[in-house]
Amino acid sequence: MAQYSAQLDGVFIALADPTRRGVIRRLGRGPTSVGELAREFPMTLPSFMKHIHTLESNGLIHTAKSGRVRTCVLNRERLAVVDDWLAEQRQTWEERTDRLERLVTDPEENTR
Amino acid sequence: MAQYSAQLDGVFIALADPTRRGVIRRLGRGPTSVGELAREFPMTLPSFMKHIHTLESNGLIHTAKSGRVRTCVLNRERLAVVDDWLAEQRQTWEERTDRLERLVTDPEENTR
């Protein structure tokens, strides 16, 4: 549970930046080399590499070096923790709606 | 577009903390006073209020004061921007899968 919470912290931090979301969107179209990616984002290479590192250390992308080229690959499974968290919230809301509905259709529920 | 991106930054930052996610989950069960909420989270009131402020300034909750009691209400609509963003990513992945499928079933596609 603590591990899941720490994972969520990291994933949400990684997603809280337009460059990092841009990289995720770009990698959704397929694996891409760091060099090619960097050309699409207007910043210095060291700044861009910090974003790549944040994405990789939080498990949202993998990178692998072959010769002189480092390729980035999206890890879609890690984004699923966001889906799971949203689904948990929806479940809480639905339980509340069900409870309110029972109160309306059976007011005695309130006094039980 | 820039506004949507800034909204996403704020929402993801607000979600990148276990206390703030805990408040969102708790408010999913219904509106709650700040005092009652604060008792459920083991920290000083000023620290807790900072989290409430982050949630409110990023539009995830509303608060309203009536007499001496400030009540917090979840703003579910703001969480929908996360759903929308995830849906955009999924669309990109599906387009890629469609493209790969076309390449497999019609290899000449590649040379067009």
C-alpha cells in the first residue's frame, strides 16, 4: 500500500510538466531516440535529459542504449496506476450515490 | 490549449501527495468540515491547511464558510481533466496499433 502510494506520488509528479507529458504523447506513437525527441522540445539538452531521467526513474519510460543511440520506449503499464486510482475514486462516489438513493427511497435507513 | 496544460500541471501536482489524495478520497464520501478532516490526518493544522489550499487553488475542492465552520466539497469535474488526458494517450496508442496492423496486412502501405 505504501509502495503503491509512493508510485502514485512519482507518477503524478512526472505527469505535472508539459514537456514530460509531450514526451509521453510522442512515445505513444512508437519508440524514439533521445536525439530525435530532444529536437522536438525547445530547451538545452541537459534540461531535456533531466525530464527523461524523471520519466525513467518513475517508471513511465524505459531507455536502452545500442551503440551511440539511446532509445526511449513508453511503459504504458505504469500509466495504469492513474486509471486504477481514478477508478477507486469513482467507486467511492458511486457508493455515496447508492447510500443517498437508499435514504430517499427508504427514509428509515437513516435511523438504523 | 496553454490553459488546459497549466490546469493539468496544477491537478497533477495536487495529486502527487498522499495527504491530498486522502482528502479527495474522504470528500468523495461527502462534504466535510476542515476540522473533521484535519483530525483524520496526523499533522499540524497549518501543514494540513497548506494541503487544503493546494487542492482548492488547483480547483479540486471548493470550501465555504458558514459561521465558524469551513466546509470542503470535492469538485469531481476537475478530476475529469485527468480522464481526458489519459483518453488522448489511449487514442494515440490505438492509432499506432491500427497503423502497425495495416503494415502487416498490406505491406505496400509502407512504401506509399
